[in-house]
Amino acid sequence: MIKFKRFSAIAAACCLLGSSAIVFGGCSDVRETVTLRVCNWEEYIDLGGWEEDESIEVANPFTEEENIFGENSLTEDFEEWFAENYGYNVKVEYSTFGTNEDLYNRLSLGDVYDLVCPSDYMMMKLLAEDAVEKYSENFFNGENNYYSQFVSDYIDGIFSQYGWNEYAACYMWGTTGLVYNPEKIDAEDISTIKVLLNEDYKRQVTIKDNVRDSYFAALGIVNEAELTKPELTAETRSLLLNDISENTIANAEDVLKQIKENVYSFETDSGKSDMVSGKVVANYQWSGDAVYIMDEADAEDTELWYSVPAECSNLWFDGWVMLKNGINGNEQKREAAEAFVNFLSRPDNAVRNMYYIGYSSAIAGDTVFEYMEYNYAAEEDAEQICEYDVSYFFGENSVIMTDAECFDIEENGDINRGRQLFAQYPPANVTARSVVMLDFGDKLGQINQMWINVRCLDLLDISPVTVGIIIAVIGMAAVAITLYALRYKLFIRNKPHKGYTKVEK
């Protein structure tokens, strides 16, 4: 792969002199290398190192090459691109976190980052705490403003609706649903979130081991009758699925305790391998991981599908925000942070990320659409073709002619279950019942206590017989320990000591 590099004579001279600064404007202005501290989710960026057969056969208008290929990591490519386009150097200090709470705890303990990528509710929390720096006008109007050029109007509209668009740039997005084995579970059963309580699949389904995703699923069950009414408005749906009143929290706790008794496990990451190995038949999952699971299963000649329950789906977003205590008024850091976001938003780089991690980028544009066609356009020998409309995301008349066997198309034309394309870009009927889950605010402590009640042993839930057995075991152990102690004392008392011979009386 040939890289196109631009170096000015002055910059080259500075390199020869071994300077760590870039000099321009007749050496009247000197800027040192800027360190950009970035913290992102684990395994959430293209690290490069692709094999030759992984090359994506989509023309790359940004590098003038015939394909898209990840030779180096995107952080390395960004450093090179930045030096070429901004006239000085940036060094990315890249670190990762495992959960939003992990990131927040680090910030609370004093870790300092310039740019982080939390999920929507954590963005809201940081905004409420006035910890986030606003993006500059240059980010949207500058020469390399890839984000504002190519972000999907659908994503931009939601960010504007919630007031995030000046403070956050969307990175990835998706839904929550159920990955399942269609040979092991009925379509009717998997069409509802109540499958988590279905005793026909006892110990065969997994759910996320975090309070937010599990609470959302529980609210889907608590409000099932209301959520499935045809006349339900989007506003009412959002209110029902963001209800944090005391009565609703108590009801959700009861449902989650029932779920706990029925599911195989609450899982953080093991649901992926459990689905591929066949240990479980369904897994409540994020859409991006659902794509990964289906890909892995395909490699094992097992066909898995993804279903969005009739009641609801969580419409989630991960976005880049600049932190005030990191940027700290440094305009070069701001420029570098905004450039990093814009570089990742360049459509060819969005494609690289999507290929590498399996999630859906917020970036639209012809290059991304062509990549989706490259992946999902029907083969010539396909028996039945489906017109899969993704115009809401990519723009007018964006239709992928794909294999109809990859979807369960209902009589009214709705699609609620399908394979990878369905998971990556859900149809309009699915997004219509998807809801952004808001920050818990001052109810966080109460909801966390509810989660502790669910996940930890609750003595009130233990039967009297079990309590009796536990008390009996403890009593027997106490007696055994007492007898052992007495025997030990007698042994010590009667043990011969060195230097003399015991004489019996």
C-alpha cells in the first residue's frame, strides 16, 4: 500500500536538525509536539495489521486508491495525517476503559484525558457536571470538517434534539435486542422481551450484567401492555422506558429477580462465546456485538439471527467529548482533539472501524453505503431479492438489493428479525419503537441499590427450610470446631517436652 505524503522543505529541514518542533512562517512561529490523551472503549478502533485478503474492494476517494486497507493503526495514521495537514506534530496517548462507570471513576480519581468516548447517558452526566468543552466553529466549518460533512442526518437530528450536537460527536450507534438460534427458539417467543421469563428456555438465555441494560429490559416487561399499543406515541414510549419512580423501580426489581431465576446467567462478555458454542439459545445483546456473534457463528457453519422485541429497543450512542480539565484552554490540544474526531469521521476510516469492530458508524456518505453494498448485496444466484431501504440513514433512494432469506418479512412489510444488515441498520419500523435511555440523575443511588438487591443474596427471599439448613450447618461446624479445640488443648497438655521424661503419677 503506497501512502501519499506531503512534507514542506522547512519541515524536512527541521527533521534533519532533530528538532521536536515544527517551524513555519519563516521560523517566526515554533510549536512543540502536542500530546493528545485519548480514552476509548476496549477494542473500539482499527488497530491495523490486516491480512492481504482482508482488503475491502471499495474505491477510496480520500487516498485515491482502489481499495480500503488497514495497514497501520488509525492512531498512527492520524499522527501522520495531522502533521501533513496542520504543520506540526501530535502524539496520541491512547488508553481504554471497560465500562462507562470505569471511565467516570478514573476521572473522579484524577486521571486527565483530552478526549473520551462515553455512551449517551454518561455524556449527559458529564454535561450536567459542566465537565465538557464545546466544539469550536472550526470543527464544523474548517478545511477537514469530515464529521459535519458526512454524519448521518438521522444521527445529527437526534443529537440536536437532546442538545448534544455542540458538545459531542457521535462515533458509533445501535440498538439492543436478542441474538438467537432460529433452530432452537420459536420466532413468536423471540419477538418479545418476555423470553427472559419464558420457562421453556430456562437456563438457556443470558442477559447483560449491568444495571442500565437490565433495567431497560425489565421496564419492557413491566410496561408490555402499554408498549404494544398501536396508537402509542414516541413521547409516551420514552416516558415509560425512562420511568424512575419508586413504584416502577420496585416493579423492575421484582421482574429482575424473576429473570435471575430463569436465565442461564447475567453476563458481561461471555454471551458471545456462549451463543457461538451453543451453550445458550438466546442472548440479550448490543447490535454491534450481535454482528460479531453472527460472523463468528457463520465461521462455525451455525446460522444465528438478531431480533428486536416488539415492546422496545434501547437506541444507544457512543460519542466523542472533549474534557475541560484536559484541554484546559490549550488551543493546540483543542485543535488536535477536533482533528482526531474529524479524521475518524472520514468515510474510509469509518469503514475501517466498522470492519474491525463490527459496530455501525454515525458516518454516512457514498463510501460507507458502497461498503454496505459490498457486504450485503445479493449474489447473482439468490432466489429472492429484497429491497432493503436505508434512506433514513444514508439519504434519499438508498436501497440495498439484498437476499430476502436474511430477513423475516411480515405480511405488512415490517422486518423485526434478520441477520447482520438488519443489526447494523435497523429498518424504520424498528427505529420508530427505539428509545434513548436517559441518565438516572438523582435516582442513581436508589436504582443501584435495587441492582444490589437483585444481584446479591437477599435473606428475605430464602425459604424457612433453607434458613434452617444453613443454621444447622453453621451449628454443626461450630460444634466440630469446639471439639477440635478441646482435643488440641488435651494433646498439648499431655505432650512430652524436650529435656525430661514424663513420669506417670
